[in-house]
Amino acid sequence: MCRILSSKFIKLIIGIFFLFLTSKFLIASEYIPRGYFVIDLKNKIEWMTCPVGMVWNKNTCNGTAKKYELKFLPEIIKIADKQLEGSWRLPTRKELESLICIKCEKVKINLKIFPKTPPEPFWTNDKNFWQPKFNWIVNFLNGNTFGRYPGYKPNYIRLVRDRN
């Protein structure tokens, strides 16, 4: 009888251990949601949970995300710094590309971590090295990255701040 209980107990412990090692858990562990911001352990930054224009409200983003030309970025950052504390900025191309979820179907981002993200392009702070007057944008409809002239068409913005 004691051997049977020991065997079942060991199997239970092993089962619990593997439950915590599922790929879903490992992916989620890169990001720690903290209300209006998400801690990104891999990039050592904090993301705004909602795109600019939306407001965090308990468990989701409310309102409507807004598209902006880059010329409005200094004012947007000034407001974010004042209201949300910290030194907010546009993400780099690499940082924003790290949010792309290839397996995600409708929007190429984890909507559990970043709810209501539009399946459209978002600005990065990096210049396109082939066309220096263009900034890189990351498109969450298809996961592609391409250059766009800052004054041509507005795009969405998701700000980040460096972890202290």
C-alpha cells in the first residue's frame, strides 16, 4: 500500500512540474501584466498595455486607438510622462518586432497581454537604413516590417519605457 501511494504521489508531483513547463506558460512568462503596463523580461522594458488613444480600465483597453503622424510624438510623450510617470518613448524596430506572434490568427500579437490591438501598422523609432527619411513600422495584420515616410500616413503608437 505504501508503494502505491508513493508512486501516485511521485506521478502527481511530476505532472504538476510539467504543467508549469508547457509552452504557453513559457511564452507568458516573458511578459508580466501590471495593469496599464506590461513588463517585458526579454527586452528589459515596460510596454503600454494599450495603444495610444485607449485607456486601461481594470482588465482591458477602453476607447479607440488613434493613428498619429510622427510630428505629434513629442506632445504624446510629454502627456504620457506626466500622466503615467517615467520616460516613455517609441520602441525600436527590434523591440516592436519581438511582440509579433506568428501563431496568432487575426492579429499578430498576444491579445491576452495586449488587448484590442488593431491589426495595423505601428511606428518604431528606427530609421529605415535603405531610405533614411522613412521610419520602420511593424504591421500586426501580417507581422511584416516596412518603411513609411513620417508625413505620408498616420499610424498607431504603443510606447515603452526602460526598466530602472
